[in-house]
Amino acid sequence: YEEQYLEFVGLISFVDPLKKTARATLAKAHALNVQVKILTGDSAEVAGAVGYAVGLLGRPQDTVTGKQLMEMSYAERRQSILANSVFARIAPREKYEIIKIMQEQYRVGFLGEGINDTPALKIADVGLVVQGASDIARDAADIILLRKSLDTIIDGIKEGRTIFANILKYLKITLTSNFGNFYSVALASLFLPFIPLLPIQILLLNLLSDFPMIAIATDTVDTEDMEQPKNYQVHAVVLVAILLGGVSSLFDFMLFGIFAKVSPETLQTAWFVLSVITEVVLIFSLRTRFAFFRARRPSSLLMALSLVALASAIAIPFIPFGASIFHFIKPDSSFLWVIVALSAGYFVATEVMKYLYQ
């Protein structure tokens, strides 16, 4: 009775709107070579519309359903899972299997929030949930996001790769510098009648050369180094340090040959200044695996602290307490030109060795 004599007024449509940042976030993920896949229990029509809207699908109907997956052989299912991006009407067991297959080739992170996501969260390499997720999902996850946005995850991946790249820079630069100084001091002690650097001079050298290294954490990273995740290759880091340490020692011995017969103070002053300059030069060479002019611009803090270290190393021998406390001599113009020539030669040799190694 109530369904008679009705007047049509209109229709109401309900939609769970996409975030405005969704499409841009997926573009950022693509730039980092991070694949994004949708696994949902929603209908193929809903999943297809969302996948198409955010750019994961060329057509809304390219969605794969759980029923279709289960009707395939294992080889076909595996190929479909790797090739497609949007999966609809997916049950918890199917989510689990999709992640298991993906893990044969990739590291997999899974973002969920419901009880039915728990098996997938448990098996994923990184399980992520939002703050309002169910208690069981939160217990199974590795990371709880305080902000409901996929952008947070992509920014985290980008930040992680930046930090990792800068850690590797720091290791290469520090080890190369230490290897070079080790070779030089060990061999120089065999034929020099005096020590090439006094203990107080070594402490000052370490202070000035480590000063710009503080800023490595803020340095920019080459775009190519952000395209893929990296892992520690200890042998590669040590090999670079040994090779470039040898180059450093070669220029140290050139310096010893020029100044050793003048006086101990002259050699100590020259080696101190050269060591600070070459260690700063090494930073700007090893901060990129490409030729230095192809690298992204260094961070402003790194540039500033490097200039402070260089200016201090050159200025201290000219200041009165440089002689009284650190036992330096006041350099003349010929002295400085030798340092400049050796520093320039060292930079070129480092770039050539880096190119040959790559």
C-alpha cells in the first residue's frame, strides 16, 4: 500500500571520495619504482572506478576478481598477479596468496585496517595500518600510521633512500680518508727522521676535516640513486676506500718529496693544509658516483661548513697562535702554489679513479 501513489523526487548517490593527493602520490611512487596494487573486497565496478581514477588502470574493466584468480592455474595466477594492479572481491586467503607470490620477486608492504587484513599484514615484509585500525590489525602490523595518507608511506620510502645514500657517502669518504692517512703515516715513518704530524696537529686536522662531514646528513642525493632501493655492499665500500686511499697517499708522498728536506715544521704545515683541502675535495667527489659536475647541487649547510673548514686550514698557519700552539710556520706564496697544484691534481686523480671504478 505504501508503495502506491508515490512521486519521484530524485536519486541520492553515495561515494567514498578519493583524496586529492592520491593521483600525485601514485606518480611519486612510480618515480621511485614502487608498485602500488589495490586488493579489496569491494565489487569489480567500484575497484575498477577507483583504479582508473588514480591512474592504475587504463580502463575500469581491467580489474581482476578473486574468482577469476582461483579459476587460473598457478602459473597463470602468478603471471596475472605480477601483471595487474587492481584486484576486487578478494578474500583474506587470496590477499595472503597474492602477497606470497609477490614476495618471490619483491619486498612487499601491505596497508590494511580490518580483521580480515590480519593474515596479509602478518606475512608482508612490512605491515602497515592506520591509527583507527582494528586492535587485531594493529597487533599484527609493524608500523602504525598516525596520518591517513598513502603519501606518508611514499615520503617515508623517499626519506629512507636519502638517508641510506648519505650513510654510504659518509662511510666511503671517512674510510678513504682514514686509509690514505694510514698508508702515508705508516710509510713515512720508515724514512722520515721526524713524525709528519704532531699529535695536536692531528687532533686539529680531525676536527676541521670532520666539521663538514656533519652536514652529509643534509646533503642532496642524485635522482638515479633514488630510483631503486639499495643494500649494503661492504666489499664495494672497502674497495673504493683502498683504491682512493692509495691515490691520496700518492699525493702525500709528492708533498713529502718537496718539503721533507726544508724543515719538519714546513712539512707538517704543508701536510696539514693539504690534508684538510683534500678531505674537503674528497667529499665533493664521492658525494656522487657521477662526474662532480653532473651531481645535484650540494646542500647549503655542506657548502658552508666546507668553506669554513677550508678557510680555517689556510688561515691558522698565518695566525700567531698557529705557531705558538700548533707549531706551524707562516707559508709563503710558493708554498701555497704547491698546495693548490697538488690539491687540483688530487681532485682530477680522484675523479678519474672513480670513473674507472664505476
